[in-house]
Amino acid sequence: MIRVLPILLLTTTTAWAADLKDDARKFLELCQTAKYDEAYARFGPKMAAALPKEKLAEVWTNIGGQLGPIESMAEPQEDRIGASRRVKILCRFKPMTLEALISYDPDGKIEGFFLNTPTPPAAPKAEPPYVDRAKYTEEDVVVGADGWPLPGTLARPKGLELPALVVLVQGSGPHDRDETIGPNAPFRDLAHGLASRGVAVLRYDKRTRTHKSRYADPKAGAAVVVQDEVVDDALASVAKARTWKGIAPNRIFVLGHSLGATTAPMIAEQDGRLAGVILLAASTRPSADVVREQSDYVRKVDPVRAKGLDALDAKLDEHLTALKAGTLGDDDKVLGGAVRYWKSMDATRPAQRLAEQPNLPALILQGGRDYQVTEADLEAFRRVLPNRPNVTIKLYPDLNHTFMKGEGKATPSEYDKPGFVDVRVVEDIAAWVGSVPSH
């Protein structure tokens, strides 16, 4: 899933995509060290016209004269206003703390920069009404492949000696353990909802978030493929969970969302011992086709974001045509990502891999209002898994890509509105996990 530029969720938020949080921090560091040429190079046309390089130097010199240098910076926070993405960073100067607000245009260039009095912290996100905090506990854990430690959270239902465990695997992009997107946290909803119903849940931050500095080298970023971005850490986390006391080692499931769902059958194939897989919005079609379809859809339903696509469409067609033609080398770039990564996405083949694992139970769920992964993707599972008794396929006509309820055609702006994963999804997953026999 689903950060994320939700209009192209499967591609533009991969490990090698530009991280605006890092860019914003770097911009402030360049200003701080008087490297104004490099700082100015990050400006888009409007910002460059409004704040020429000489003026930028003058403004920052005045800031330093009044406040001194920035002594420390807090973790950047990102949000979205219309077609713009914004990064907020609390900057501690000696006399006071101010909030740097850096706004980016759809091309990833700075279009605005402000230093403001910090806004009060937002209240903690409300829990879904179907969550009962009295029925489970949470503890911090560390999982991930060797050399890639990942912080995570294990939710344990109370009163059960050996509950089943569901391991959550996120969509594309450097997601946190809650798969946070705007004001929403789909994986937190799932974890707390399932734990309230007697199912233990493990969720963890992705390596592309926790270890993003290791991908700063362009060569490292270009070498990323789905196996190490997603699969290796899921396999290692499942293996570690089997050693934990109070978890049924033969009742461990992988639940993937978006790219995580697309890779779940691959994870099961390599692990060989999973009790089952749960796929939420798994893509089954060539990634180039999906990206083109997403862009065309957004043009129709969201005029504001469509303006941001105007400048990208010619490049989009050029890149996708070259990708489909197979004329590019693995190191060549398509929409910012190496061709090898695109190939690794298309090699996941989730429907075929499930067909090749006839004894693997699977629950496949799809939102009918999802424009990123659609019922066309679901159809592939129906076609290759007809009448298989250990496979359940379900469509929710009124749910979007994050399995939240809505009306009419889904739009990217839905991700800016607070909501919860629908209770039907939580209850269906819990019931299905309970119905799968131990092995």
C-alpha cells in the first residue's frame, strides 16, 4: 500500500523512491552550513522565482542572527494538502523551538518554506469501536532478517495459552508497523481488532524505513528487489515467532496487504510451514498495466491531482512502453526504479504460486471500490483456483484499498480522511483463522 503517493501505490512508493522527509532534513542542513547553491537546487520554479538564491542566503543569515544555529531536529512528519506533500520538522534553537514546514510540488521540488510556532501535538488516534483493549496486551519485539533488525509490536490476547499468530506484511513503500497513511493506521486497526478476538498479531517496521540510510547510496537503492525488500524479513520474522513461548508454532499465518499480499504466496512457498495466508488486495496483473490504469483513473476522478500528472504522462508512456518491450537492462530506470525491481514484482505470480501449493489454506479479500488493485486482479484467483475447498474469496463492494468504507467512486483524497478498517474484514479474518485446522 498503500505512502505514499496513493495514486500509484504499487510503484512510486518503493524502497528506492525519493524520501521527502530525508530531503527536507537535508535542505535544512544545507542552509545551516551555508551551502545555498545545493539548497536552491531543490526549489521548484515557483519557489525559485519567489526566493532567489541570494535572498535565501539573506533569509537564513537573519534566522541565524536572531536564533543561532539549529541545535537538534525531531523526526520529520509528512502530510498532504491537495496535490502537495508537506514535511514538518520541529527545530530546536537555543531560545525556542520552531516548526519548519517544507512543501513539495508533485515533481518532488520545494514550493514553500516556513518557520512557524509549533502546533500542539495531535490527540492519539481513536481506536475502532470493535477494539477491546482489556482483551489483549502488547509488547515490543525485534524481528527481521540477519543484519536487518526491525522494531515491532506483538499483540497477545489474554486468557489463551497458545493462540494462532498473524504476521502482517505491508504494501510498497517505507511503511511503519501500522502502515500509516495520512490519519489512518490500517495495520493497527487489524492488529487490535484481531487481538480483541483471540488472535495474536505481529507487526513491524519495514527495513526500507528502519534502515533507509543504507539505501542512500544509489547503487544500493538500484539493487533492491522484492525478495529483500519484503520476503526475507517476513520469513525471518515468522521463524523467530515460532520460538516464542505462548504462540502456537503450527498456527502461524501471513497476512499481506497490497504488495505484501502479492508476495504472501511467495513467502509461504519459501517457508513451507505456514498454516495459511491472508491476501488483502493482491495484484495479479503486470505492474506496467496497473500503473497506467491507476494514472488514467486518477485523471477522471481527481482534477487536482490530475494536474500533477500532466507533466508526468509523456514520461510515463515512454517508460512503460520500454519496460513492456523488454529492451532495457536491469540497471536502467523506469519511473525512478531499476528495471530489476519491476521484474521482481512481476515474478511474484501470486495466483499461480497459490495454485502450485494445493495444501495451503488461503483467504483472499478485495475491496470493490479499490482503484489500485481491482476486481480484475481478483478474477485471476477465481480462474486458477476454482472450487478449491481450502480457499475462500470474498469481495466487499463498498470498501477501498485500505478496506475502509465509502460511497461512489474512490479517490486519492479518501486517504486524507480518518477512518477504520471495516469491522466485517476483521471479523471475517478472525473467523477464518479459527476455522483452519492445525497441521
